[in-house]
Amino acid sequence: MNSSASNPKFEQMIGHFDDDIEDFVPLLSHLSEKFRSKSISDQHHSIDQNLDQIRKNKEDTAVFISTGDGGKIMATATANRLWTPSLEGWVDDVVTLPEATGRGLGRAAMNSLHEWFDEKDVETIRLTSAASRGPAGNLYESMGYVEGGTVWRADLYKNNTIEASESSKTLSNLSLSDIYDLRYGMDAIADNADAEEYDYLFNAAQSETSKLVVGLDVNNVIARTAIAATARIPSGSKAWLYDIKAENFDDKVRTIREAHGAFMKDGISSANVMTFEDADDEIIDALLATGYDPRDTRLYTRK
């Protein structure tokens, strides 16, 4: 689809070819300083691996592209559906080549992603944007996104962030007894536990992008939980830690460290957490104790 048209269009990328890798290099270089610092061969290898991961996860991830003359990719954007207790969509890697700016490609990309999210029954959509990207924030707000919340990030290779655990399980591997114990444990540790919310999570067990981190108490009942979810994008993977539930500070810290271990088994080197104004002080302290720092990044949500 030609991005020079008056009404730019995006199409979903199905599979990928060598030419696609070449086209993604300038796009991702424009987006990420970390990507720019890689050698050409490492850039190609990284994109090839990441697009393969996306293709394998086609039910929950979609890359949209807009092409110019000769079929060159001029702009791209990626949508991920993450299975958490409140099914969420994430927008990532929204980027246009400098020579194609001013053609309405950003808005067209977002419209295509919104249509895909609607088809996937996603009601809450989130994205992050660097504080320096003012025009991007204006676009998101004009499309119904509201800024708010804090994004925290931890480098998982730093000391004191990881704890080995055999309690991490993919949702698809949960047994019926696991589900019973998990519901019991979650309800016991959450003052406002919503049974329907957790039923929905278990019904979403076909997702391989989410892992449930669980810990047992002395009675062998699940007493602490967290969800480790990973969005697949052309520039890499973005890991998000959700729904940390535990009775005390020490257990919260332990649960976060075990989630880090689950991420690292999948080759993830950093993790992100969202907090809002009503966040538990103990959660904030636990994040600080496990290597998290607040980022100079804006968080936008559309419901």
C-alpha cells in the first residue's frame, strides 16, 4: 500500500522476507539509540529473530506496515494482546521514516491497530512514549488516550533482582487442581478479589506470552502471585509485570524476583511495571528493593 496516497493505509504484515529486514533497519534506527549502536549484521539478526517470534505468536501480535514507491516500508506499528486479569492491548514501535512525516501515517497506523484490537475484544489499550516526543503525545490524546501513571524499569542482570524458582508456570500448563488452589490463594490475599476476573484469566490459557508466578504457604496453598507478560515487537521484546499479590513486603520482593527469573528463561533482560496514584506503598518499596527505577516515559491509556 502506497503511503504517498492522500488517505494512507496500513496492511497487516503476514510472514517476512529479506527485503522486510532491510526496510526495518532505518525505521528501528530512527526509533532506538540502542538499536543504532548495533553492527549491521547484529541489526539484521535481531530483526529476523524478532519477526519470527511475532509470526509464531500471530493470534496475539500484529505488525502493520505502510509502503511507498517500490514497496519500501515507510512506516510501521505493532499491536500486542496481553492475557492479564483485564485483557489489555499494547501499542509499540510506532515509527515513520523522516522523509514520510506529515502524511498522516501516525494516525492511520493507530486507526489500523484500534481496528485489530476491536476484533480481538480488547477494551483497554496502553502505550508509552518518551517525554521528549511532544507531537506524538498530542496525537495520542486526540485519539482518546489519557496520560497518567508511572513506568518503572529494572535491568534483570543486576544483582539482587532474580530468585530461582520452580513455581513459574505457563497458563496453558495449569491443571484443574492448580486453578482451584490459585483461585483460593488469590481470593485469600486480595481484599477485593473478583472471581469473574480470575475465571477470565484461566479461560485465556491458550496464551503462551503470559506466565503465572506462584508461591505456596506452609499449608501448600498458593499465597502469592504475579503475572509475567511479554509483548513481541520488531525491535525486541517488552516485558511487563502485573498483579503482584502477597501479604507482606518480603513476599512481594520474593515474588518479583521469581518473576524476573521467569522472564530471563525467555531471554528477557529488562522488565517494566506500571503504578498509579493509588499504588500500595509496600509495592513501591518492593520495586525499589528489586532494582526498579521510575522512567522519564509517559504512559497513555485508552478505554
